[in-house]
Amino acid sequence: MKKLYVFDGSQPKAAVIRTYGTADFDALIEVQQGSFPPPFPSELWWNKEQLGEHVTRFPQGALCVEVEGRIVGSITGLLVDSAAMAASGDHSWAAITDNGYIRSHEPEGDTLYIVDICIRPSYRAYGLGKWLMQSMYEVVVQLGLARLLGGGRMPGYGKHADTMTAEAYVAAVLAGELKDPVITFLLRCGRTPVEVVANYLEDEESRNHALLMEWRNPFRASSHEL
């Protein structure tokens, strides 16, 4: 458990980042519903069976954040083996995460793969997403992993898909010519781009694309070999 203060404007508010458990499932599903409204597919919201797998298979990667006692966000991950993932040839959210059930979790994996991060919209100005991502970096360091990896949605791409490729869109975001709600956030969290992935997730706003982004463990000398 990590205690900290976050700010609503100039007003500090007590917050806690901790692992989530079965008693939190209803609140976590409510957070998902508020964080990913239509046209995001409702079947991709967490269900209790998925959450049960998270807390059983990899509790270190099942974190939530409370503000003044209310759960307002979560982040979930699993461990994967980089070599096996590269050899599979299918880099989609469904394939890597077992459709969010994380039965694909590899306890001896070298990479922490982010399955999901979400914050209630009314709390997004508090900087909670960055704190949750920072907490996952701490898990990477604590477990001696090589890196954190995950596909970032590109919800701003849909507005430009008729005039530019996904790669050109990402280049424009990196150049500061465009701003993407997710990619720009992940850059601010310290994640760096790896490659654009097509057919990553059913996501109309992103035209099913995602930007694979990583954070390498600076305390593991062999991390550059990935």
C-alpha cells in the first residue's frame, strides 16, 4: 500500500494505491463503465471472472487507487516472455492478455505487460494515471524485470485516418503537431514508442490501431538486449 496526496486544483486530497481484491470488484466495474463509454465496446469492460483471475494469478499487477476512500481508478498487468511473444507473430490485446483473463500470465516472464488502465473521468485532473503507471514501474524494479510494455490506444487517430497513416499520425504526435489523449499521456509517464500495431483491439476511435510503448528498467543491465 502506498499513501500519497493528490490535488484537486490547489486542494490536497488523501489517496492510496493498493492491490485490489474481491470486495472491490463492483467498484472496479463501475469505474470501467464510466471510463470507457460508447462507442467503446461494453463487452470489453471487466467482469468478475476476469477480475478474479487478476487477483489470483498476479496480484502484484492488480492495483487500484482510492481518493478519500473511494476507488476511482485501476491498472492491471501480467508477465510475458519477450522471446515467446515475438515468436507468436500475433500481437493483439486479445492474444497477449487472453482476452483480459490473463491466463496467459508467465510467472517467469521478463516483461510486465499492461492490460488496462482507467480513471473515473471526474478525477482525471488529479494526476492519478501517472501515479498508477509509476507504481507499475516500481513493480518492474522490485521483481527485477527488464521492462514494462503495452499497447496505447490512439483515440485521436480516427479524426485523421482518412488523410494520414497511423504511423504518420504517431509521428505528428511525437513532433508536437497533434495531441492524442492516450499517447501524449503515456509519453508524459515516461513511456517510449516501439511500433504501431494494426488490428490490436476493436476500437473505432483508434481504427483498431495501437502504439506499442515501453519503459525499460534502468536498474537491470541486460534490459538493452530486448
